[in-house]
Amino acid sequence: MRPQVYASGAAHNQGQKILNKDANEAPIFEGVFSKAVWALSARSVAESSAWKLRYLPVMTDSQDHECGDNSRFIISNLTYGTDLFGVHAVCAAGVNGSRLATSGNISVEVLEDILDEVVDGATYSSWMDNHFALYRYDIESLISMFLEDGQKFVVLSWDADGLTFYSVIARVPRSQEIYEFISPQKPTSAVKIFSFPVARHFFGGRFQSQESDNRNVALHMSQTTRDLTSSLDFFKNVLSLEPIEQGTFDGGSYAIFDLNTDYTASEGNMLHGQLQLWERDDAKSGSYSPAWFEEYVEDTTIAKYTGSLTTCWNAWADNHLTYYYVPTSWIRKVVALYEERGLPYKEFSIPVEEEPLLFSAYFMLPGGRWLEVHPLEMRSEATAGSEGWDKEYCYEQSCR
């Protein structure tokens, strides 16, 4: 799929605050950032789990699945947003590995090996634009653990809200998982600090320094885009989303979207829950660039997409971010636009008192990553014919 497919005219309580909106208003996106998710190979589950337990403030949410495995964990001490934020890396293999086989010629495991080769880990890579960022004041102790363990990492400095912030970025080996820890604390043990030209999180003037700062905040999910102009057009005309911040720098441009329920409220401090898009010249060069991967995933997914409610939901859909409490009216509007444009989406239902209710909907975004949403309304009816959610990962894929 080329970027222009996503362009306009191309091929065919938090919950209570939302409910109180004027019924005559056009459906808009609002929700609560709840999960960061990556596709993971079976061989990397143990390594991913050990990494999270070592470096993140998590508790295990690992589950047994008849047709797969996972490295599922929960951050339970967040200051804002959901009480139980998921950082999930999953191997949703399907019956006899049928879903893993939907990845195309490049398997999830092969991609992990490619990233081991092309991402140095000690210098900034454009692949690092694909990350989950969280606020963690004490990055000094984190760096000490990285140095002790031989874990590669990059430290960046950048300015926002009249302060200098520092980002510590590290990738879980043999995985797609990349984490960015953001803090105003200047690390003294870092060998090298690279200056970054623009702010890596938009605080919007809301950041307030707190001494002995114990806040934990899920700040944003970030992804690359090889055509920011087309992506912005798509986000506006299909998802009804406008950036709250955008700009350029030498060699690139970016746009930031705020998807949080109500950033004007006190719990909106730090403008957490953002989705970021980064277009960078150096992300388009080389045999295994982020731009190459975007196009590969789009083309692979479109080639197997049947346009039905039981359509193939391939392994790359596990690269996604998740929001809860999204109005059903917005979901229905976006489903209609995806159907009109022939773009990949997937809807899942769950039976409640023998009635199929909407459990979640997934939408492929420009670049091949997905947005998962769960409805605000408790009894939203699922579209007739929607596939049932299978917590065992036992999907019988029928990809062409």
C-alpha cells in the first residue's frame, strides 16, 4: 500500500464526561490510553518478560494460551490515567501457528533478528521513533542498572516548558519493544548525552517540577511515518483527529495528537496519552529502514485482506496501541469510512447473556501499526457476523 491510499479521496468519571456531551455533536475520539502492545516471537517471550521485571515498575499479567504465549505485564502505579496500564508483547500464534504464518515472507522472529543487526542501541536510530514513552524521574538508577547489565541505551537532552529534559531509550533485545524514559533529572553516569532538536513530548505548559518526584505517567506511543502529509490527511478525514502540535527540524518533521479523555482536567497534567508521528529522512534509507517495514506491512496486510468481518487479522496487528472508553458513535463512523476505502479493520464480539456485544475494534493506521479501541458504552451491539474474541489465541486464519 502506498501512502496516497490513506490520503483524502484515495481508494475506496472519564466515561461519564464523554456521555454528557451534546448528542448533536459529530462523533469525536476520546478515550484513555491503556496498553502498548508489540508482536513477539515465541523464542523471545522469556527474555522480554525478564527485561520488564528488571527495568519497569510492573506486575505480571502473563496468561496461559492454548494457541500462543505472551510477555504481558501491568504498570499499576501510574499517577494519571488508567490504574492498570498494559505493556504487552504477544505471540498470538493461532491454530497450529496459522496466525504467525500471516506475517508474510518476513516473520516476526526474522524482523527481531533484523533489528538486532540494524539498531546499534548505543546511538540514536530512526527505528527508535517507534517507542512507548513513560515519565520516570529517577533515570540515574535506571542507567546504573543498564551499565551493570550491559544493556545498550541512548541518552538525549531536549527542551520543553522552560526546562531541559532527558530521554533514556533502550530496546529489549530480540524484540520490537523500545522504551523511552523521560525525566528532568540530568544523569551523571551517562557516557554521552546527545542533543535532540525538538521536544520529544508535548507538555503544553502543563509540566510542574516536583522535588522528590514520584510520579509515573504513560506519556505517549510514537511511530514513524514515511509520508507525514498523507498521514495528517488520513487522521483528519478518517479519524477526525487534528494534531495539537507539529513542526519541523533539520531532516524531519513531526505531529502529535492528544487522544486523552479530557486534558483540560487536573488529571490531564503532562498531556499524557499522546500518539506521535515522526517523518525522518534517514528513516527512508537503507535495506531495512523503518520506511521499508511500513511498506512491507501495509502491502502484506492489504494482499491478504478480504474486506469481510471474518477477514484475516494478521500477526502485525499485534503492533498496536489501545484506548478504552471510546464512544461507540466514533467507532461506527470510522468502521464505515474504513469499509468505504477498503482499508483493513477488525471487529470482535463477546457474548453477554447470549447477546453478541462489541468487545473491541482494530484499525490499521498509515505505516501498518494498528489502533485498538474498546467502547465506552457497556452494551454496544456488535455488528452481525463479527468474529468472537478468543482469549486462547486459537484463531483459524484463512488468509489468502
